[in-house]
Amino acid sequence: MYGWRARVGVLLPTNNTVLEPEMASIAPKGVTFHATRMVSSRSGHGSVEGLKNLVTNVDRAAEELSITGVNSMAYGCLSTSFVIEGWQKKLEQKVSCWTLVPVITAFTATINALKSFRAKNVAILCPYGPELQKAAISAFQKEGIEISTLTSLEATGLQAVCNVPLDKVYKSARNIDLAKADSLCILATDLPALEMIIPLEEDLGIPVVSTNLALFWASMALCRVKISVSNKGTLLTNKYPEI
């Protein structure tokens, strides 16, 4: 039997080819990840309208994962929380119609990860266009976290963001002005970043959090699985908030 230790259900946008392999690469023995996909934008580019369409698929996706028999659910689209206020609570209500397993959004996981470092001024690297950049800054500020600087790769195409080369992520992060930042946060579940966490922490000397690393960290806590991975970032040594 696979997933004898824990099975994590992932609600994932259709374009995302990054989150699943990143999660699988650091999954502890006996832990499996099972995704169901949700259509967002049909234009080929990320947008607020696409995100609103995405959430219309949540009930169907939650029902599917409840039949799978997962131990927790992870909502794998960070930017939904930027445009739908209170999305964590709304998602919990939707999922509770099908199952009582705990659920976490990518945004809540990311915020909890930054707060575990007591981060107050965060530098952000993201793929977003101007509309979602503005929404991201506002969302973080509402959580008591100031954005010291935001750098975008401007990879707004839904397939383009998944195919950003890792060296471009690394070099872009190295070029960010970190004078006022106490941590670096790499946003989006479809932006490859996991392999760059340790090199960036070593070279920058500050904590580095990616959305997928935060979502993995939170999912393991919800499933009460101890993390033994030590080479993917200092976040994995931090205690998750009481649940």
C-alpha cells in the first residue's frame, strides 16, 4: 500500500507541472501526494478572472479527493488568496461538505512559514504581472508583513512560468536589493524554486521560503508527520504553529 504513513490531496491548477515533482522529491518515506486538477484561465495567461473561474472547480475537486481518502488537503494556487479575501476559511467550509480532513491554502502556509522566522520585511520574487503584484503586496500587508522590495520575472503565461530555468530564478534572486529585507520569499506554486533554496540561503545569509516548500512544511504538520529532510531549507527545522 502506498501512502501508508500519510496521503496528501492537492487541488492544483491545470497548468501546474511544478508542485507535484517538487513535493515528490522531498516526501518522507510512506507519504504520497495525490492531485486533482482545476481549470483556471482559458486565455493562457494568469488573471483575476481566471482565478475566479478556478474556484468554481473546488467543490468537484474536494469531492474527488475525499473519495481518494486523503489525510489532508493542500490548495495549490497561491494567488487565489490575493483576490478572494478570507479564502482559507471559505475553502475550509467547502471542503467540510465532503470530508473533515484539515486543509491549508498555499498563502496561509507561506504566511505561517514567514512568521516562523518572525519575518517583518520580506523581499519577494514572483512571476506575476502588475495586477497580481499589487494584490500580493496588499495581501501580505494585511498579515502584518511589509514588502521591502518586489521583483517579478513577468512570466505571466500559464506554461511559461512552469518552464522558467532554475538558473534564472537563482540569478534574479541574487540581484534583488536585500538591504531592508530579513527574508526572501519566492512566490507561486508553478514557479520552480525548490532546488535553489539552499544555494540562496548560503549565498544571501537570510531565510528563503518558496511557496511549495511552505506548503510541504504545512502539509506534513497537518498529517503529523515528522520531517527529516535537512537539505532543502532552514524552514523545515522550524516548528509549525499549533494546530
